[in-house]
Amino acid sequence: MTQQQLLLKRFFDLLLALLLFIPVVILTLPLLLLSALDTKSNGLFMQERIGQYGKTFQMLKLRTLKPGQHVLGQLDASASAYGKWLRRHKLDELPQLWHVLTGAMSFVGPRPDVAGYADMLEGDDRIILTIKPGITGPATLKYKEEECLLAMQPDAELYNRTVIWPDKVEINKKYANNWSFYLDLKLIIKSII
């Protein structure tokens, strides 16, 4: 993406985030309270993620999992009924609007990875790190049932590393190389409907 495209993308993110801020806060507060009661916590999940240019940030989500160990491919089994509902409707992602406002994330882009994945990007794959991670994106839409797919695998971690993650890298490279304002709008609409 050119510098001009990055500025246009940031302007759109900021404008939309400001328009949505009050309604999202009003919606998030009762969900946060219910999440806190449901998980016996403060209701928020914070995890270090890799952002633009490889910089780390603490990503926020509504907490959906019960206390204890959580295994990839079995996250839905670790979630309460309320947590599953939040996850299914992607409402656990609402606090990420804060990251869009502060500039750590965009509405559209590759999902921010945990350390260990972004570190493996080499060569032209590293173009993914030149754009801000997004709340939604083409790989997010393709793998919206990722947890179900992983649950069907004998080794979810291996399947994720050898099949899903490399495919996401290719999808996200294509997005970074072919970005347009129209593409972002299209992906936001697809994410909503």
C-alpha cells in the first residue's frame, strides 16, 4: 500500500470509529457486565498480539471462556453458553473499536497474530506486517467457522500451522497487494450480513 492509501484507510477507520463509539459503548457495557458475572472476572480478555510493523499491543476482547486451560480446537467447549453466544455473533470483538480509535488496528485487515506466527513470515510474506491488523478481513471471513474446523482435526495445532495459517498468509498477502477503499467496504458489508 502506498502512504496515500494508508492515510485514506486511517481516515476512514477514524471517521467510522468516531461515529460508532457511543452506540458501541452503550452496547458493550451490559455485555461486559454479563461477561464479568459469567466468567467471574473483570469481563475483559487481554492478550499480546503482533500489530503493524511487528509492534506488539494488548488486544482486548470480552471474556468468553471459563477459567482454566484452553486448547486450540476446543475453545467452544471451554466457553459458557453466554460466551458461545458472544463468540458466534462476534460481539466479543466489540472492545477492539478502542484499538481502531487509537490506531493499533483497522476495521479491515489481517487478524493480529500471537507471537510465534508473525515471526515466521519471510520474504514477500512480510508485506502483511505493513498494514494494520483488522477486526475483520478476507481470511477472517473465509475461516469464520475456524474453531469448528479445528475441532474436527486429530491434531488441531498441527492443522492450524500447516494448513490454515499458510492459507491465511496467502489471503492476507493478496489483500495487502490489492487493497482498495471499495474492497474494505465490501468486506465490512460481508462481515455484517
